[in-house]
Amino acid sequence: MKRVMVTGADGFIGSHLTETLLKEGYKVKGLVLYNAENGIGKMKYVKKNRNLEIVKGDIRDLSMMIEETKNCDCVINMAALIGIPYSYVSVRSYIDTNIIGVYNLLEAAMKNKTKHLIVISSSETYGSAEYVPMDEMHPLKAQSPYAATKIAGEELALSYFRSFNLPVTVLKPFNVYGPRQSMRSIIPTVINQTLNAAMIKVGNIDTKRDFMYVDDAVDGITKSLFNQRGFGKTINLATGKSYAISEVISIIQKIGNSKLKIRTEKARVRSAKSEVMNLEGDFSLAKELLSFKPKTSIHEGLFKTFKWFSENREAFQDEYVI
């Protein structure tokens, strides 16, 4: 039985990925960020399993990563600081996690002769689309410190493949959404306000994103496991369609049978130079190399997400920011 380590298992995508890997028969070591409350984040939604081991630690600790990744056939790095607004005020913390953390995992993989290291990057590394759909040849353009650190992390990973023949794959999911997602993201924020507020307060509603349901993103990640065709490559995970935030709000309002007014708040709007106006991914390479194809429509995915949040309001009360 192959053993897979998932860093950031306590996060939104990481917890869903852990569940799927367990169902597919892998032994999973889930790394969750050590904290004073001894919490395990979104892993609380994952059922206990004899093939699951939860480890508390931090990818910023090189010696720990070397020790904990021993005897792991594959390491999937889901651990990252992802909030774009926070990256404007705490750049160093993003460097420490998104660059140094990746370096630590690369060094650990080298030392332990790990069979496969998967580094999860972000579509934000492309910046605003120069053409659509955006394939892997699209120029990289950091329009936030967050994007800059993700570019550095993925390029560092690819350099280890080219320099040391380390079996590395970089996966670049576009805008993933679904149950358990943090209120820092637009879709949970709008659903929350639809359920609990008297008005929808958002930032720029004209920006367009390629929204991908979490099950499809996880499917793409699992299909890349031990797939040598992906070694040394960056591969988009996308749907090939983009929707304006205004369109997404409209769909959510229909699902919730709501007609709340929408108000744009200055504090929620990114600066003009930093705002990414359009992300629409080309998943042709993922289809060719991984046999990946997204299955969930935006309407079906938003319905499932709305239903989950409406049934789990209490679990997210501490996160609710109207």
C-alpha cells in the first residue's frame, strides 16, 4: 500500500484530498499546522480511518520535514498562505511559507529519495489574462506578493527536476470552491451574506474567474499521482470557462431564492495594478497527460456548496464576517 503525505491537510482542498486518497486505498499522513489550541482545522470533517495518521507541524521546519517524509512514496504540498489581501501587509510570512516551505520539501524529497513530489501552485501566477483560455505557456506576472511567492515556489520546484532529476509535478488549479471553504473566499462570503445578511457587500464584481468545484480539483491531483508523464511539468487544472463575480452572485441568489441588493465596498476592492481581471484556464495538457476533465457545472457546484453551508452554519459562525 503506497503512502502519501498531504501537507496542509487541515485546509479546504487538503481535507477533501485526504478523504479521497483514503477512499482510493492509500495510507495518508496528513500534516496539520501546529497551533496552541491543538486544533486540526478542516480535518475535523474527515472520518477516522486506520490508514490515516495526523501529524502536527510546519513545513517551515526543515529537520521535521526530512523526518516526517521518510518512507512516504509521494508528498503533496497543499500547505500555503493563500489570502491575497494579507500578503500586502505580511510579505515575509508568505516568503517563509510559500518559498522556504517548498524549499524544505524539495530538500527532504532529495534526501529521502521520494518517488514523487507534487507542488500545488495557483492560477494567480499568470496575472490578468493576455489571452484566453490561458495555457501553461502564458506569461507569469505577479500582481500581488502572494502571486510572487507562488511563482518562486513553482520555479524552484521545476529547477530541482532540471538540476537534480527530482520527480516533481507542479499543478496549477484555477479558482477552487466548495464545502468547507474559508470565508476569505468570494463564494462562501456571498453564500454567507445571502443566508444571514440584509445586503451583499463585495469588491469588484466585474472580474472573471474560472471556478472549479473542489471534487474536480481533487480528481486532477489524484490523477497526477506517480504519473511520470507529468514529471518536470506545470499543468493547469481548470474548466475552460470563466464567470464574472456578478454572474456568480446572481446564480447564488437564485439558489437561495434571494433578491438582496449588491453594494461594492472600497475596502474590498484591490488596487488597479494589483487586480487580476480575468482568469480562464486551458486544461488541454491535463486532459492529454492525466486524462483529466472537470465534471461539475457551475450551477451544480454552487448548489452543492450552498446546501452544505446552509446545513453547517454553526460550524462557521466564528468565521462569519458580514
